[in-house]
Amino acid sequence: MKTTLLLAATLATAMLSGAANAADTTYYDPAPQPAYTPQPQMSATTDWSGLYAGAQLGGGTVDVDGVGDDTAIVGGVHAGYLFQRGSFVVGPEVDIDMTGWDVGGTDVDAVAHAKLRAGVAADRLLVTGSVGYGHMWADGESDGGLTAGAGVDYAITDHVTGGADYLYTDIETSGPDVTSHTIRTRLGYKFN
């Protein structure tokens, strides 16, 4: 009887384990998965080196000693080239703005700047100061003098930048001194 019971138990175990193994052999074909396409990534650190150009729009005040002052919209274009070493950035920039200034019957047509920008880059953020030469044209006459300012730029993408700057220009003429203060927003394109 013991042998019969042992044989029955062994046979039952073998049959149950066979049924359990049979359940594990079923193969399910999963639906095909879409292919992974990585999106282009912006660089981890922004390289500010290279040629750039863009446009600016803002407002400004001009003051002519003893004559008066005026506030108007200014707008124009800029271009420059930056060199970067570590986080230090330096380079020349030129710009020209058309102005709407009218002081004492004299129309200030345009103001241009040729300046050296220098500053510090922190990845996509660039903070600069500038110093150089500013030149104004008014009613067929022109004169130049010192310009200085500060600005901030942000790399929106690897090529498109946006920012703002402030410029002070002091023109010492044979007549009254002329000073201007401008605040402009900038949009630029880096060609590198």
C-alpha cells in the first residue's frame, strides 16, 4: 500500500509539474514598438565666440546743453565678433540707430557706436560692459565723442540671442555739449 501511495504521489507531482511547465511555454508576440529618435539637444555650454549680427529697438533721451532735451524711440542694427577664453568674452561691436529726437528745431537723425565689449559668460547668459566712440548726425552736421554702457544677452538657441543694453554717449562739439542715454532690446543671430 505504501508503494502504491508513493507511486500515486509521484505520478500526481509529475503530471502537475508538466501542466505548470506547459503554461510557461506560451509565447506572446508583443506589438512592435516605435523607433526612438533622439531630439537635437542644445549644447551644454554656450560658445559665444564668433560673428553675430542683429537688430535693436528701444528708447532714449538726448540733451543739448542750454537748448533742451527730447525723448523718442530709437532702432537700428548691430554687428560684432566675440572671442571667448573660459568664461571671459571680449570683442568689437558696431551699431547704428535711427532716432526721432528733435531738440530746439534740430533733428537728430542717427547715432552710431564703435565699441569694445568685454564681460563674463555663465553658460547661456552673457553680461558685458562696453566703451568706445559714439557719433551723431543732426541736420547735415555730425560730431563724435565717448560712449560707454552695459548689457546682458541670453542664448535662446545655439544661434539666436536676445538681450538688452544701456548706452551713454557724450558728444563734445564746438557748440553745446550733447549727451544721450538709450535703453534697447536686442535680437541677434550667431553665425558660428
